[in-house]
Amino acid sequence: TVTFSWLPQAENQFNRRSDKASFLIYSEGLALSICLRNKAQRADLSSSIELDEHLIGKSLHCYMSFESADGKLVGDSRYVGIL
């Protein structure tokens, strides 16, 4: 399981509790990427993703991004680390 978490922030025009979080997990060694769009809401403050057994112990690069609930505003993706 990979758990992504983020801190709460004050709402403004670019940051709403209803924003959707998306995640990308990439394995360079396996040339494999897993993309999960709109997996959680910003208000959830975290999201867990179950990984297949063959990914355990592999180097996995993790990214995340947010977009508005209506999909009209999309933030830049952020590299959040390697497992």
C-alpha cells in the first residue's frame, strides 16, 4: 500500500475542499505507470493505493496533482518521492 497525504490549506479560488486528487506511480525498471485520476478529494487529506505484489521492493516514483471538481482548473503535478 502507498499512502499519499497532504496538509489542509485555506480555501481560495485555486484551492477548494472539493478539488480532486490524482496520482501517478511509475516504475522505471518495469517501464510501468499507474495513473489514478480523481481518486480522492482535497478535503480527505490522504489516499491509499493498493499495489500488486510484483511491485513490492521495486523503485517507484510517485507524483500527485489536483484539479477543480468541474475539471476546468488543473494544477501542475508534483513529484512527491521515490519508494
